[in-house]
Amino acid sequence: MFIGLDLGTSGLKAILINEDQTILAEATARLNVSRPHDSWSEQAPAEWIAAAEAVFDQLSSHNLSAVKAIGLSGQMHGATLLDASDEVLRPCILWNDTRSHAEAAAMDADPDWRAISGNIVFPGFTAPKLAWVRAHEPAVFDRVAKVLLPKDYLRLWLTGEHVAEMSDAAGTSWLDTGARTWSEDLLAKTGLGLSHMPHLVEGSEVSGQLRADLGQRWGFGTHVVVAGGGGDNAASGIGVGVVRAGQAFVSLGTSGVLFAANDGYQPDPGTAVHTFCHALPDTWHQMGVILSATDALNWFAQLVGQDAADLTQGLGPLQAPGKAVFAPYLGGERTPLNDATIRGALIGIEHATDTAAATRAVLEGVTFAIRDCRDALAATGTEITSLLAVGGGSKSDYWLSAIATALDTPIDIAVAGDFGGAFGAARLAIMAATGAGAEIATRPDIARSITPDPDLRAAFDDGHHRFCATQAAVKGLT
């Protein structure tokens, strides 16, 4: 048996699978986010450990003595700062924290960062967070002995080892993404060195062995290995079998992601596309990322005092975009804008704009932001030949119909099941324990496909043009 752990922003999920990749059990534990100031987003790493203990407690109702390996997936970019005794120095600064936008801009003005890392230095990435700590919390910075990503702090607890893997490390801005190694030059620009960084492995490699005391506590057998794992989106790519060029998925979670696998390294930072290592050796992936997807829908649902699922269920068949236009920039944006200060807007409303019309506008705004991501990916030379939908927002057929029509690309929906980050982490655990390769990362069976509506394609093209005009206007106000 194998376990996959996925450390998300709002919770930790665990799944238990057998060698046939059948899910035997699932467990979850909720997590909280602290926002002490505008643009801040933090979590206490101790909560991650408590959540891991909770999910292992739940899984231990099964006999775990046959578990051979554990795989890890998790939220990317977080700065977990440890002293020389591995004590946490401050709350982890999360991926959606944009306080370091000035530091990120200063780094990005130095061409070495893009040339080596293959990416824009976004405010949400790890390196500018350390620059912010160096400038604003120097006493903390001076005590930093190790910088770990969130899932890798869980690994430290599980194994006692300081280890990261390529896909997550690529989101720090310190990785030479083409060479798949830490860049001493970029670390030095942040006042750090190789000694501050964890050892690197591939996602399908062994990163350490489960501590004996933890194994005894929950009834694991001996010699349980922990796989390198992957950043949340790379692990999801493994979970849904997006591992080769042309394969892609669209994720409608808190944030929105258009993820495409690549057989080679083809960065183009100017597009604001993320070019990262994949969780498998000698493979890479690209992502267009928007910061608010279901987050935008949940914001609107709270505003009108209704449940988000109820808002989308009553929309009926797909309609042409209306006069109302929504810009989903509730906390800045990444692809293609790279703007931490831009904020959202809902314009073009009129007396006839009811709740349903405003809901459609919110869904369309996120849809058009994903189309912007598709266009940015295309500018790098990445083509999408197959597209799968994942994430909570994919439960809305209306939303998927809008995205399929806006992108003029069919979207596949998998049969019922969990094929996300935790499942991908469990697959990586199988690879680490058995030596299996990418051949086990198969696509799930497809239940059905949602095709573009040819009668509404022109209307969605026009809607996107109006969205872009709104985007320009909003940028002028921030």
C-alpha cells in the first residue's frame, strides 16, 4: 500500500491506495489562514504537523503495516524559515501573500533572475519573501539556517531530512530550472548560500525513510520510504496523467491553473507563464496561473448571501456573455499581467442585472482570464491537444461549457474519483518504492466531454475583447 499527502492552503488530504492504484481510504484535516495585514497570508507550520497527525489517526483504522512508501504534494512558494535547531522562526509566508511586491520587482529588474530561473520573479515566489524578511525582520533573517517549502517541512517531520524536489524548488526563483540545480549566484543575491537550501531529488526518487517512532505510532511496517513528491500542480499532473507534450489540464480551485506538460525546457518569462520542472526526471511543465478562480465565485456568493454551488446550478444552458463584465483580480494577478496591485471590478451592470446575470459575469471573468493564460502559453510555443478539468469548480457544467467555448477546445471530465495532488503523490510513492516510471501515470477514464458551442463562439470572442478593455481600464485605476 501507498499513501499520498497533499498539503493545501485550506486543508491536508491523505489517500491510501494499493498497488493497482485503487483508493482504499481518504482522510482530511482543515487548516486556517491568517491575514494580519493587507496582502499578507500566513500559516503556522505546527498546524501542518497537527493536521498530518489527524489524517494518520484516521487512516490507522486500516492496517498500515503493508504501506511501502509515502508521497508528498503541497502548496508551493511558501517560506518556512528554520534556525539551526530546526525551530520555526516565524509563521510561513504563503503563496498568495503579496507583501514582497517591491522586492520582487527589484529582483526582476536584474536580468539574471529570468535568465537562470526561466521565470518572472513574482511576489508570491519564495525568494522575494526572504528579501522582505531581510529588509523588515533582520533579526529573523540573521537566524535563518534552512528555508523549506511547506510540504518539505512535513518531510522533515516525517524523515528528519532537509530535502526538496525539482517541481516545487522551481517556484522559489532560486533554481536553475534548465539545469535542475540550485543557483549559487541567485542565492547570493538574497544573502543566502547552498547551506540554507535543502538537498534536491526528483519527485519519483526516495528522499528519506519514515522515522521509526512515527512508524510505530501508527502501525507502519519497517523501511517505509518517502518519495520526493511534487508541488501541488505538478503532483496533480501526475495524478491525471498529464506528463507528455500536448497534454493539459485546467484546474478550478481557489486559484485557477492552465497546466501543460513539456518534453523540453522552453522558458519565455515575458509571457508571465510559469516554466517549472515536472515531478518526473527530464520533463518540464508550463502554467498560466490566475490567483482567483473559485475564490472569486465564493467572494460573490458571500456578497449576495448565497451558496456558491446554488448560484451555478440554476443557470441552465450556456448563454452569450451579457453586458456585465467581471475582472477577477481580487488580490493581484500573475499570468499574463504580473501585477500584485491590480484589483477587480464588476462593471456594465444595469437595472436588468439580476443575481443570475452577475453570477454568469463572474464565471465569464474567470473564463476569460484562463483564455489569457491559453494565449500566453501559445506564445511560448506550447500547444494543447487534450484538456482535462479538475478542481471544485469543474463540478459546474455551465462554467466548463464557457471555458470550452472561450478556448474552442473540448474539455474531458474524468469518471468519479480523486485524481488530484494526493493521488499524484501516491503515484510518486509507488515510483520511488518500486522503480516504476511515467508509464503508471495514466489518464483516468473519461466519463464525458464538454464541447465548445459553435453558435456562441463569436459571442465569447466579443466578450473576451470587452474583458480585455475592462482589464486595461482597471489597470489604469490601480
